[in-house]
Amino acid sequence: MLQSVVRVGVRHGARALMVAARPLPRFVRSETPLMHSRLLMLPIDMRGRHLSTRALEDNPPDCPQCAGANTYFDGVSLFVCPDCSHDWAVAADAAADAETNDVFRDGFGTVLQNGDSVTLSKELKAGSVVLKKGTKVKSIRLGAYGDGHDISCSIPGKGAFHLKTQFVKKA
């Protein structure tokens, strides 16, 4: 039975999903493809983008439990291994790939890591606060914080900020 998917609150770039207990209306359960994006039931990655399932259907990953290659996509949201009867979620697999493949680079192409120190390469305005060019920021945290902001940091005397990597230089 199909279930509706509802997107709930957003906190620090992570999107939570909740499955409603009620089935979708009869007109939604048709054999024709759904054109309206709110009715399209695709997994959502950490940045809120729909993940394409076509590539997953063609090349399913190996089973994480038995490492068997005889796996398939069930058409909705799970990979299934018929050898060991293990099933796992598409979104969890895609989110793990996205976290391991994200490489953050500063405005000059240098790779950034958690805990690095950076300096601002441009004067930035955040409301009434102005962050001057050359301000040093210590112990940054990298992640998806919304609107293209990849760095979470605290600047002494100014407060906590989310910055874009294009406006910083590794110190």
C-alpha cells in the first residue's frame, strides 16, 4: 500500500521525513507517471534534492550484509538482497555516499577539513554586523547549512555564523 510522505522541520541542513499513516487517494495510485512534484515519492537527500532512482535501478549496490551482487531495487524506496533477505533504504545509502564524497574547497581551491582555521577573503555583512576582510576564524565545522553555506563557526566578539566556502582562505 502506498503511503504519503510529508516533509517536516529543517534544522542545520538536515531534512526530516515522516510517513503518514493514511494511504494516498485512489487517483494517485494509477499506473501513469505522476507529474506533480508534491506527489512524486522519491527519496530526498540532505540538501533537499530528489534523488533519481533510474541509476539505482540499473546499478544496484552490493548487499552490505552478505556482499552479494544479486540485489535489486523494489521500485519505491528499498534495496533487497534475495540471498540473505536483507533490505536497506535508498535514502540512507545515498546520504552515506553524499557525506563521504563531499569535498569542501576554499575560494582558492585548497581542501578544507573540520577544525581548520580560515581567514575571510572578502568583507561580509550579516545584518548589522560587518565581518572585515582578513578576520581569522578558528576551528570551523563543515556541512550543509542551507543556502550554499558550508561552514559553521564562531567568531569571538561577533557570534556564531554560517559562511560560504568561496569567501574564505585556509590559514
